[in-house]
Amino acid sequence: NAGVTQTPKFQVLKTGQSMTLQCAQDMNHEYMSWYRQDPGMGLRLIHYSVGAGITDQGEVPNGYNVSRSTTEDFPLRLLSAAPSQTSVYFCASSYGPLNTEAFFGQGTRLTVV
Amino acid sequence: AQSVAQPEDQVNVAEGNPLTVKCTYSVSGNPYLFWYVQYPNRGLQFLLKYITGDNLVKGSYGFEAEFNKSQTSFHLKKPSALVSDSALYFCAVRDVGPGYSSASKIIFGSGTRLSIRP
């Protein structure tokens, strides 16, 4: 049982480049989210989804796009990378709202130079 | 809006001593509270949660947390610390704001680094 799988684990981008961070889960969870983790700031929500075809913005959505064409996959796209997007990105999924815990991927460490 | 606060950036404890990692929350309505742990270069792992019922919640690795409604706190505790407990700990709350999709959001505290010395 793989759980939540994120790829790649590490990535270096040049300013202005675009890329997609992949996230897949095999637990048939409806709820999926993307967070970024920066020192001293905890995890901040970028985008989230409550099911296939439904996405919404979180706390820090600017510069990122998402789509949810299937229950399993929730890719995060960086449109034009900026140094401020240097961070560790985590994808999470959960079975339902409120009383269920989230399962996290191992993270993607992104550096924008 | 829902929020959580972890007032301590770092907590240092000797092995074998009890530990407490503090968390306070602000929610409208009933709180749905969680603790997660993050080991170096890893994703977050679920430790325990409070939904309703008993104020003392038991979780993984011998951890427990006490829900205190009057003090709006959800402190993480362990009777006897291990060096292997050294990690980053996050308190979190589910967003119970209006709207179908809001409940999927988890709001995290800034994290507390727990260091256990031998």
C-alpha cells in the first residue's frame, strides 16, 4: 500500500521556468491538499480539492495551479517559478472532512535560482 | 476563522522526564483537533485527534493530549520522553467554516521542535 506518493523528491528550477509536482494516492480519498512548508511558518495551504473536478484556493494560491481530473491524482503546477517559491511542498489526502486525519507524502524540496 | 498557536518554538527535555508541547486554538463551533509529528526529511505523520468525548486522548508512540475547553488548549504530553521522540510537532485544527469544501482544510500551527537529550 503506497499511500500518498509525490514526485520528484528534489528539484532545482531557474526563475521563470514552469513545472508540475505530481501527487497520487491509492486510498480512494476524496479530499486532497497541497501545502508548502517554510521555516518558522508551519504548513500553509496552497490549493485543495474535495473530489474529482472540484478545486479551491487555500491561503497562498498565487503562482500555482491545480486540477483534479481523477480521484487519485492532484498535480500542482508552478506557472513561472520565482525564488519566493523555494520551499518544501507536501501533498496530503484524507477520507473525509472534519473528524478524519490526513495522510502526507514525503515532500518535494524545490529550489528556484 | 479557525487558528492554532504553538507558543514554544523549541522544547528541551531530558530522557525519562515527562514532556509537554503546548497548543491553543481558536474556533467557532466544535473543535476538531489533531497532532502530527515530522521526522527529518519526512512527511507529517498523524499522532492523535480529539473529536468529541473523553478529554484525554491517547495516540501513537505513547503520546496523549488533554483537551481543555475552558482554556482552549490541546497540549501534547508523554510521561517519559525518549531520545527517539526528538522531532518537529504540529498542532492542527479542521476548518469548520461555512461551505461544503471548507471542512477539507486543515490549519496548522507553526510547529514546536522537541529535543530530548540522553
